Amino acid sequence: MSKKKTTKAKEQVEEKPEQEAGSQNDVTPESDDQSQENQLETEEPEVDPIEALQKQLDEAKDKYVRLSAEFDNFRKRTQREKMDLIRFGSEDVMKNILPLVDDFERAIKHTETATDIEAMKQGLVLIHGKFVDFLKNNGVKEIEAMGYELDTDKHDAITKIPAPDDTLKGKIVDVVEKGYMLNEKIIRFAKVVIGE
């Protein structure tokens, strides 16, 4: 009985190494395949750094060329618009002044046959009134000067004369040429005479 047990134990012991060896052989190829797959997945194709940099440089050059072209087009368009604005900016003003020119031409033509001087004066006053209204509508206003203190930002004193009254000493007593402002910007200084 003990011989049977011993033989069975030997057979089992002999079978175990074969099973272990077989199981090791079975596991090893599978794990090798998995590790090779993992290596293939993690390995990326090698990229030449010079080629990558060249590609980035080409993209940057392309962006620069496009941006430069866009800016050049913008500059040309802006310059063209500015030139058009300078050339045609006064178109509305000129259209509005043409009726005044027509009125002056009619007045000049009427002077050839007119006998009533008073009617001529009234016509000229009407044309002058229209012209002043035209200036106001276009943002031009007269600089107030007569009786005011000299303001060198608005007035240009050309001479001094004795003041006709003590209250006018140091003030403007005469306006030789009226001054005008266009939307709060002086376009012509008033030429004035100061009393002393």
C-alpha cells in the first residue's frame, strides 16, 4: 500500500512540473504578444524634427504673406476712401450754394434795367440773409468782437486808436474784418481795432 501511494505521489509530482512547464509556455507567448502590441501602440512613427520645424516655418510664412496682403489691401482701400472724401466731401455744400449764385446772377442782371434803387437794396439784403443762413446751417458762425475784450485766441488786433468813450478802453472799438468759426474751430480770426 505504501508503494502504491509512493508511486502515485511520484506520478503527481512528475505531472505537476509538466503542467507548470506547459502553463508557463502557454502564458509566455500570450504575454509576449500583448507586450509587443503595447509597444507597437506606444511607439509612434519617428518624425524628423527638421521636417517638423520646416512645416511650422512654411505655415508661419503662409500666414505672414496672407496677413501682409490683407493689410496692403486695407491700406490702399483706406487711402482711396480718404482721397474720395477730400475730392467729394464738399459736394453737398456746393449743391446748397448754387441757389445763392443763381440769386446773385439774377440781381446783377436786374441792375442793368432797374430804376428803383430801394428795391435793389432790398434784394441784396435778402441774398445776404440767405447766405448767412446757409453758413449757419453748415456750422459756420461769426466771432463776436465789437465791444468785447481782446481775446488773442479769437481776435487779431491790427492797431490801437483813442477810445471814443472811457468804457471802451482796452476793448474792441472797430472790426475791420469779421472772424468765423466752423464747428468751434476758428477758420478766420477777426481783425479788430482796440481802444486806448
